[in-house]
Amino acid sequence: MVRGEVEMDAACAVIDEALCSGCRMCNDLCPYSAIGFDEAKKVSSVNAALCKACGTCVAGCPSGAIRALHFSDEQVYAEIEGILV
């Protein structure tokens, strides 16, 4: 904090508010308490500073509204392909 900035990992979860049903299941699943609920919008949101990109919320979201940045299917397939070549 003395430096005036904080380095964070680029990988974290993000919630598409248009797809979020407001069930709050992800809030209970997150082991880092990184997901909060916006009462006004009736959707959940991720605090990127607390998120460790474990993927628990992504796997548990019944509406598919959560995705992990830098872990799309295409990115994972490309990584696997790079290892195999």
C-alpha cells in the first residue's frame, strides 16, 4: 500500500448481470467471500481484489452467468494443444 498501487492477478471471475438470476448460490459457494449481492440490481457481483479464480462459482452457477477470465474453452484447448505439439 505504501507504493500507492496494488498488483493483482489478472485471472478472476466475472458475472454477466444480464444472465444472473439473483439466486445467490455463488455467494455461498465462494470460499474467499469475493462475491456480494447488489440488492438494488438483484444480481451478484465479484470483488476482483478478493477473487482467487478457483472456479467454484463458475461451476456452481445454475444460470451460467459467471465465467473465469483467461479460462475460456478456447484458451484451455489452445494451452493443451501447445503442450501436445
